[in-house]
Amino acid sequence: MPETTLVYDDDCGFCTWWADFVDRRSDVRAVGFMDLTDDLQDRLPDDYEECAHLVTDETVYSCGAAMEQAFVRTDVPDELADLVEFARQFDDYRRLRESVYESIADNRETAGKVMSKTPPARRDDGD
């Protein structure tokens, strides 16, 4: 797989907003669950629909780690990316990152009232 790909729940307006943010502000391409190729899906965990994933040539990041990796690949200031890189050394940071991701994921509907984008139209399964 030649490019870094963010895989996200494209049935969620909040998730779609963040995927679009990453897609527009980085070299990461965003692919929703409904548009997964077989090759890409084969790289994901069996329960891939439980959270977002960032797929690189080397590895797959999931949940909070996926969004963190995607975010620091955007055009955020280098100082912020450096701060994240430093924080990754600490178990407490990693626990906090995953806890925040899970909390937001559990409240996507509420978060979507602040940041949301209309999810892409569903494909007709008859095509």
C-alpha cells in the first residue's frame, strides 16, 4: 500500500468532519468503511468498525493512536508535533489519549453538534 490512509466511520458526521480535515491538510487519504478495498480491509483488525485506523506501509494504528498519528501529519505547527512526540514516551499520556478518544467516540452525536460534515451518500448495493 503506497500511501498512508485514514480509515473512518463514514456514517458519522463528526468522523467525516475529522477525516475531511486530515485529508485536506495532509498527504493522508481518507477512506470510509463503505469504500474499503479488500486489500485495505485485510490490513485492519477484525473489529475494525469499532474505531478509526491509520494504515501506513509499516503498521496500522487504531483508535486514539490513529487519530493522533493522522493529526500530527497535518499542517499543525511543528512545535505541537514535537510535543506529541515527547508525550508518547509516557504511559499516562497513552492512557489519556485512548480515554479521550473513547469518550469522544461514545459521544459522537453530541460532538457532531459542534463539528460535523454530511457523510458521503451511501452506495446502492445493487450497483
